[in-house]
Amino acid sequence: MRLLTHNMLSSNIKGVTNGFPLLIEAAKVVEKEVDFNEDFLKNMFVKVEWKALVEASRTLGYTELPESAEASMLDSDEFLRKFHHALLELHLEDGALVCPETGRKFPVSKGIPNMLLHEDEV
């Protein structure tokens, strides 16, 4: 699972008001090379919750992203390459996503998060 996906997911358990960002418990992290696309990154920048991306990338062992970011940084090739790596090339292969409010763990297996809820959580 890419951090792009992680940045869009939240816990939808009944009664949860603070289901984003999901915490990451990583058992296996892999890096997969992806073609660099500057236009895609510039368009995604405004949609990404930056603080959640930084925390997630650090959980996976990548510490190159700055604490905060602004649109003017998109003119820097170095910044775009770091953003690209964190967003698209870091993959949570096995582990869990954890609801920050309830502690409920959603397993991630072979890079696929299982966000299905139990009957009592709907």
C-alpha cells in the first residue's frame, strides 16, 4: 500500500469522530520504483494532508520530508523527488493500520489494506 492510499483512508467505525490519520504498524516495508511525473505530484500536493504524510513516511523509516510544505516548494526538483519517493515508492507490504480513536487494527497483507468492518462496527 502506497502512502498516497494511506493519506486517503480513515476509520469509518460507527461513532468514531477522529478516524484520520490511521496509525501504521509496519511488519514489512518495500520500495518500488515508479516513473517520476512532476505534473501528477503538483496536482496531488493540494489534496495530500501533509502532516499525515510526514508522520507515515517516518513510521516507514523515511525522514527526508520537511515538517511543513507550501506550494512554492513545488519549484524545487529536490523537494519533488522526495515527495515522489514518500508518496509513491514506499509501500507498506505487511502490517496494520490502526484507528487513532478506538485502536482497532485493520490488517495489511501483500500491500492490500482490509478496511472491512465487523457487524457491530457498522
